[in-house]
Amino acid sequence: MPLVLAFSALTANCRELPFAVTPVAEFNEPWAMTFLPDGRLLVTEKRGQLYVVSQSGDKSDEIEEVPDVAYRGQGGLGDVILHPDYADNKLIYLSYAESGVSNTRGAAVARARLVISEAGDSGRLEDVVVVWRQNPKVTGDGHYGHRMAFDSQGYLFITSGDRQKLDPAQQMTGNLGKIVRLRDDGSVPDDNPFYEQGDVTAEIWTLGHRNPLGIAFDSDGRLWNHETGPLHGDEFNLIIKGENYGYPIVSDGDHYSGAPIPDHDTRPEFAAPKVAWIPTVAPAGLIFYSGDLFPEWKGSALLGGLRSEALVRVEIDSDSAREVERFDMGKRIREIEQGPDGAVWLLEDRDGGRLLMLTPKTDNESEGWFE
């Protein structure tokens, strides 16, 4: 059974910020970030912009040749990650919403070579190739998912939301409501659980997902994700090859109409979340902290909260998990990353969203950073 957090637990877990918060830069609808080997960051904006940003807040001009995006609703430019061998090949991966025919849209992932000017104030993408697409493209503007992570063997995992269409999460003829596993060039490994079924089904690693906006590997190499529930019932899941996570057949939330959805314990054949949040935290972004600046966080999952406007820490104990701390950040938190020195970096959501650096607090530092 998952640990279900009700309102009393939410209130009890909020506490005074134990860290200093330094605003570094400001963006319009920032969505994702990742660190380059030299300590600079790549930051995406949902309208379709990609920037190189220094840790002191200097931003490059817009990186050129970013793919066109379908900016509408929840769609636009999404995640950005580096190829495991980026230091040698300079390859990055971008996820984004793209237009189809007859007013349809779907997520896509492109691989490209990042070329940054010697001065660091401009750059471009070269050899842009789409390596994955949501299939089928559908109408609507929500639940793209499209978060990405590489495992230690160089396989690429991509979350694919259900596009607010419900049933496709359980249908094996498409990749909506799934987590997919690919090689770095987009080809399909022959040890995927449904490989023998061919076509798009061969991509599928797990199914029964709603809107997965966080995916990360822990220090033991296990894959975890979180996803927003319908009306509450957000999930934190341990991802196991071939498993079905039950949506929309089961959920610890209900439909927005108020109509109930059976809980996970009514259908034990579906993998239940390790944590379910009631009310919602609206999770976005996910890392497992491994730094030394916050030793008490080492090994914990850290995730941002949109509706909850929070930084949430989840403690892992073998195959179980529980929320242990929640910090009120005063703004919707879209993304989280760990910096090279162990600082924690956050991106606030929406226009004017700030890039924030969290470091251990000294005695003379103020709490009034967000006013």
C-alpha cells in the first residue's frame, strides 16, 4: 500500500527554510535545466527558447536552430538533458510539443550537437534529428509528460503522458500514458518487455501512467517517477520493467467531475505508488540528491511542487518511500537540479520565473528573499 499523505501531514511537514535562497536569473515560462560539464546551465523556456546561463546569471542570446514548438496550453519546449558522452560528442536532447495534421499535437524528442561560441554569449544546434515521437498525435493541449533520463548503460527513458485521453494509457497500440526505453539514437532495444509485439509497442517499458513530470535514477540504479493525479492522488512510483501502474482504471484520486476512481488496493494486479498525495502537491522535476552541502538530504528524492509551491523531500528505504519534509517556496516550482558543488537549483514556473540557488544558511542570512 502506498503512503497516502492527507492535509494534516502536509501542514505538519512545512517548516522554516533551513537554507539560503539566492535568485540568479529570470526567465519567461522556464521549464527545464541541466548542467554542462563546465558548470554553466542549459535552460529551456516553454515558448521555444534555449539559453546557456552562467552560475552568476549571465545569459547567452537564444540558441539558434531549436526545433519549432507547438506553444499552447501545457505544450511547448520541455526537457533538456545531455548525452552521457557529451564531453566528447556535444550531443543534447530536447523534448517539445509539435503540431500534426487536423489540429493534433504530440511530444517529440530531438537530438542535436550543441555549438557554443568561444565567448559563450551565443550558440546554435547542428545535426538536429528527431529520435522519438508520441504516437498517435491527438487533439488537446495537456499531459505531454516528455521528461527524460539516461541510465548507466546509456539507454534513454522518456515519459509520455496520456494527453488527457484516459484510455490510451492502457492501450498497447500507442505510446501515450507510457514510459518508453530507447537507445541513444532512438532505436528500440530488443530486451524491452514488449519488443516481440513490434511497432510502437516495442518501445514501451511501463504503462498505465497519467502525466509523468519527473523521472530519475537513484544511487542503486533504480528508476523512479512521479506523476500528477486526476483530482488529487499524485503518485511517486518505483518503475519496474513491464509493470502496469493502473491509470485510469485505478487511482488514489478521483475524476475532476467528482466521480470516484477505484483505489489501487481494489486491483492488486496493478503496481501501486510508494507515495500518494492527497491533497495534490502537483509534482514537477525530480532528482536524487548526492551532494555534500546538505548531508541530511543525501539519498533522498527532491521534487518541486506546482500547486503546492513547495520543495518536497522524499526519503527512500529499500522499496518504500515517505515524504519527510516540505518547504514553502512561495512560488510554483517547475524544475530542480543539483549543481556541481552540491547546491540545489530550482526554476520557478510561469513568466518571471526565477532561477534560484539553495545553499546552507549562515546565521546572518535573511528569510525575506521572496518578498
